[in-house]
Amino acid sequence: MEIAIDSAGIILLAKCDILRETCDIADLGITAAIKDEVMAGLEKGRKDALYMQELLNERKINVSEVDMKLTKKFVEDFNLGIGEASVIALAVNRNIPLIADDNRCRKVGKVLGLEILSSLDFPIILYKKDAIDYEKAKICMEIMKKEGWFGEGVLAEYSKYLSNIEGDRK
């Protein structure tokens, strides 16, 4: 399954050390603008940028051309940054889901009829597919709580869902 992903999603999944596992279950697509946003961290020695560079070199993450006219329209019409607008354009053009955590980006995607996923979905998805264990999934939730901009209610909901899955497996 092909999925478009924004820079925040790449960064959070990298910080959780599950970006590779995510690439193993989905074909992640980014745009040049998203690549530039994440790779700007190389100068600062950021782990997420180094991790993404490795996956780009291995062709586990694909950088795709995007319709710049549509991207510019999304920037103007929805007051989005170029990265968010470009990844939404990629998802629209390919009719694929979008991993986005920014509220405005998520709202625009929903208005446009896209399937919207969150970085928070992936510890759960990977756990359900036995790609990571329960402890790793819990650690990811803690990292996302610390590093992401998720509300307490959303975090509690995802954590409870993860616990329920673990309970059902026992």
C-alpha cells in the first residue's frame, strides 16, 4: 500500500525508531519539499534526518514529483506551508492515504476526501502485524507524547486502544 507522509510523520516515526518497520509494510511517498524539510536536520546531526537519508539511499522511501500548480493552489487556498501542500497534492493525485499530524493539514485532507492517518496509528498497526512488540509500541507512545503535539485526550485514546489489543492477545 502506498501512503504519502509529511515531515512531522517522518520525524516522529524516526524518533520512535519504527520508520524502517513502517517502510516494510507501506510504500512511503514524500515530495522534494518534505525531503528538504527533514534533511535540513542533517546540519544539526538530527537522528531523524540521518535515518531518513539511510532509507532514501535504500529506496525504502520514494521522493515523487508533484503537481506544482495544485500545490500552489493548496498553499493559497488553505494557508498551508509548501511541504504540507505538496504532500496533500501527492495524496490527491495518487488517491492514496496521507500520514499527517498537523491539524490544518489533516482538516484539508479530510475536506479533499483523503484517508488520513496519524503517526500514532503506526505503533498500533505495527504491533498488530507483529512487526514490533508491545513494549516497543508503548515506548513509541511515550516518545510521541513527549515529541509530538498531540492533545492528552488523543494520546489517552490511542494508549487505551493499544492496551486493549494487548489485553485481547493474552
